[in-house]
Amino acid sequence: MAANSSEWISRVLDAGAQAVIVPHVNSAEEAQRVVDCAKFAPLGERSATNNMPQFRYANIPYAEANIVANELTTVICMIETEKALEDVEYVLRYRIRLIN
């Protein structure tokens, strides 16, 4: 992932990736933002789409597609700085609660 931003996260997931590894996540708030960008409602804020590669470009109702896509999408936040290490226990607890 080139950057911790919605533009990059949604671009690779919309192209068919089923996981993102996001660098330089320094806080629980940033981890939440990553999840928001990667997951569809109700777990996140990713823009609704259809005809996804994961579904062989079939037209599937959003309510069904969102649930399956969220289950298939893995989010990995990289903890790489001293600042992130200071908050790592909270980031991990928060991430597990939101993603799993």
C-alpha cells in the first residue's frame, strides 16, 4: 500500500485484492480509519460497488455482497514507529474487535 488513504485502499480492493497491508499506522484512530476505508457498511465506510472480481463480476445485491466482501477482506496495519508502539496494545485490541 503506497499510503494510508482511502484512495489507495479502495483502489486495490476494488481491483480484486482481498487484503491490504497498510504502513505507518500510529494510533487506534488511524487503525479505525484503515478499517473504515477497507470495509463496507456496517463495519466501515467503503463506497458501495458492484460487479466485483471476487464475485466474478456478477450483479449481487449490496446487502449480500457487503457481508461476504467484508468477510473476505483482510486488513493488516503495520506498527513501525515508537509512537505506534506506545499505543500498540490499544491498537491491537481495537483492531481485533473491529475486524474479526
